[in-house]
Amino acid sequence: MAGDFSMIGSVILGLLLAGYLGQQYLPPPKPRVIGLDLGTTFCSVGAFQPGTGDVEVIPDEKGRKSIPSVVSFTDTGIYSGHEGQELQDINPQNTIYDAKRFIGKVFDQKTLDQESARYPFKVTFNNGSAEFLVSTNSTFTVTPEFIGSRLLLKMRKMAEKHLGVPIEKAVISVPAEFDERQRNYTIRAANQAGLEILRVINEPTAAAMAYGLHKVDVFNVLVVDLGGGTLDVSLLNKQGGMFLTRAMAGNNKLGGQDFSQRLFQYASERVRQQYGAPPTLKEDVHRLRQAVEAAKLRLTVEPSVSLKVPLCLQTTGDEGPQEEQVTFQEELTRELFEDLNADLFQKILAPIETVLVEGRLDKAEIDEIVLVGGSTRIPRIRQIISQYFGKEPNTSVDPDLAVVTGVALQAGIMGGSWPLQVSAIEIPNRSLRKTNFS
Ligand SMILES: *[C@@H]1O[C@H](CO)[C@@H](O)[C@H](O)[C@H]1NC(C)=O
Ligand SMILES: *[C@@H]1O[C@H](CO)[C@@H](O)[C@H](O)[C@H]1NC(C)=O
Ligand SMILES: *[C@@H]1O[C@H](CO)[C@@H](O)[C@H](O)[C@H]1NC(C)=O
Ligand SMILES: *[C@@H]1O[C@H](CO)[C@@H](O)[C@H](O)[C@H]1NC(C)=O
Ligand SMILES: CC(=O)N[C@H]1CO[C@H](CO)[C@@H](O)[C@@H]1O
């Protein structure tokens, strides 16, 4: 009897060993399910590599790991991502961006008229939904989910080219505050791009997964997502392998573009002080804005940078108004950037405090803090957050790629990739409302 058991035992062991060695020495299968981050300003696609257990964020043909969420319509076709963005200056009325702000949302006519005034393209009202008016050879309207589908199709093609296999399945992330209708329309966009969506996960949950927090012993995770124009703070609570969103708050008028604007105003005022006239020509304003934006990014890693911008100023000379060619030069320090934005940076704490109150947690009970979005690279912002909590946030993953990394991990899990991992399911809390500051 004992012999039988040990024989069965060794057969099982042998099978396990064969399976293990097979996994080790056969070429790993290609990923068949991709992870998609359809962002308001940028989109990324990733895949879980079964062999190494790593996530690869898939680059385009030029090695760029995200594409702008821009779709441009012309007489010759529809251009998405970088190609769409390149047409933005010459074709502003037919170049649609920010479509995610409209997808699956119910509007009234008046709100949409106000929204339309903010954009170079026309946003129209159709029975409670937003549409975009496009005039090329003919005039027609397109839906926000159609814009989404073009971006998703572009990413699907990027993935197919890079992985060398056809892709028909995906996992996609959406903001935690998206309701069922917005989730449905996002899925519809993916379906139009020929993709079946296996699961929709919340962006903060994806970011937490990027740090492997679904596998380790943590309970309360705070996710701070500070992008170009909005701040979103989510309090996640992990129970078993599941993430629950306990509270959400944010500020939909706070982000990187506001910090750049402060620096731009400062630079513009310095031009006026030095030459007696601020930049007024459209090209000058554009050039100064771009220089300031580049300076802001460099100040994240350098203590000071020098601006050098050629300008053509409309000054007043002895014989009346004249044009003056100058080269504006100015040293900008990180300290100056922080001073100019001190009040804005401080506003980050309000939604953090709100989610703690709503989640009935003390800040000491937060186990991990996850930073998402490019603006969380700003050293002063990291400092404000770590000082508030008395601990360092988790920052080892690129904050622009944290969401796509987590979605791709979930895609790997859904695709049954080996080694199998515990899946992070989430329980949506339907009664949850997001508090907004602004
Ligand atoms: C627009 O018109 C041009 C020339 O009139 C034509 O070549 C092109 O195919 C048209 N584009 C579309 C999208 O119909
Ligand atoms: C308008 O929307 C309502 C509610 O969503 C729907 O019942 C109705 O069929 C729509 N009408 C048209 C003309 O699409
Ligand atoms: C979302 O889609 C599901 C499944 O297709 C459907 O049952 C549900 O009614 C939809 N909900 C909304 C709000 O559109
Ligand atoms: C959902 O949120 C409400 C209000 O924040 C809370 O009372 C309720 O317990 C939550 N439900 C779950 C399942 O977490
Ligand atoms: C500050 C920091 O890096 N904290 C944590 C980030 O997440 C991992 C879990 O994957 C923790 O082990 C780190 O301590």
C-alpha cells in the first residue's frame, strides 16, 4: 500500500517537475490579452510577459511609450495619437482631444454649450449626449466613444506589431468615479476597435497593482493622481485579494498646466520689466510657453535652469511703435518655481484630508501611498505628501506608466499567464460620490 502511494506521489511529482521544466525551457507563450490605459491626455498599452513575469509597456515605432489622446479629421483621413497632435495647429476645429471627459456622460444643452466654448472644436448636444462636429469634405458628428475607439485601435495595432500576434482581448482602466454608463461606453469604444473587454478596473486600483500591493500584506492604500489638469485622490481598502474604493475626492481644476501657467506669467512679466513690453505675438507667446514648460520639467531634476527665448516685441521707440528682436534670458530656480506655486501645491492636502475623514481613517493608518501622474514628479509635491504622512510614498514605478502597468498585470492574470497570481478584483461601491474642490 505504502508503495502504491509513493508511486502515485512520484508520478505527481514527475508531472509537476515536467510542467515546471516545460515552463522553464519552452519559449514562453505570447501575451494574448493587453492592458489599456485610455487617458484624458495620454494613452498607453502594456502586456504581461509570461516568461519573465514583467510588464512591458509597448512603444510605438519611434519608441514612445504613450500616445496623445488626440484624433484629427482631414479630407484625407483620420489621424490618431502623435499624427493627430501634429495636425492640431493647422486643423484645430477638426482635432478632437479630451474626449474622455464626455464619454458616456449625460449632459444638458446649457452645460455642453459652456464646454464647447472652452475648445477650438465644436461640442454638440444630441439627446443628452455630447458629440463633436467635424467639417472636412462633408460635415458630420462623431461620438466621444468613436474618438476613444480610434485611439484604442491605434494601440491595438501597436501591440500586434510589437508582439507579432493578433490581439482581440483586453483589460481597460477607467477613473474610479466612472458610473456604469461611462464604463459601458468605454467598453463600446473598445468593441468598435475590435477588442473584447475581459474586465474594467479602476485606475487607482491599477496603480496599486503596479506596486504589487495586491500581493503583499497591506490594508489601506492612498492613491494620489496629479495629472495635467486634475487631481484625484482615492482611498483603497484591501480585503483578501480585493480592493475596495472607500472614498474619493479631487480637484478638477488643479494640475501641471496650472503650475506652468504661474511660471509663464512670471517669465512674461520679466520680459516686460526688461524690455518695456510683454510678448504679445501669438508665435512669441507660444515659444515662451514651450520654453517654460521645458524648464518646469527640468526643474524636477535640476536646481536651476536658464531660459533663452528669441522674441519679437512690439515696443515703443522714439518714432512710435516698432518691432524689436530680442533674446530673452532668465535664470529660473526650483525655489522660485516652488514659491510661485506654493498656494497651489498646498491645495493637494484638502482632498487627502477629505478621503481620510470619509473613510474614517487616521493618516497613520495608511499603509502605502502611491503616486500617479506626471506632476507627482515635482519634488516639492512629494515632500508635502511625505511630510503630511510622516512616510515616503511609493515612487519606484514611472508615475505616467503606473496605471498601464497595473492594467497589463491584470491582463496577464486574465490571460492565465504563469506564474499565476492572485487576482485583484474590486467591489464597486455604487453609493460612493466624489467630493470636488475647486
Ligand atoms: C475629399 O475630397 C478629396 C478631393 O476632392 C478626395 O480625394 C478625398 O478622397 C475626399 N475624402 C473623403 C474622406 O471623402
Ligand atoms: C433619447 O434618449 C432617451 C433616454 O436615454 C431614449 O429613451 C430615446 O430613445 C432617445 N431618443 C432618440 C431619438 O435617440
Ligand atoms: C451597461 O451594460 C450592461 C450589459 O450590457 C447592461 O445590462 C446595463 O443596463 C448597462 N447600463 C447602463 C447604465 O447603460
Ligand atoms: C459604500 O459607501 C457607503 C458610503 O460611503 C458606505 O456607507 C457603505 O458601507 C459602502 N459599502 C461598501 C460595500 O463598502
Ligand atoms: C517607500 C516605499 O517604497 N514603500 C513600498 C513600496 O511598495 C512595496 C511593495 O511592493 C513596499 O515593499 C515598499 O516598502
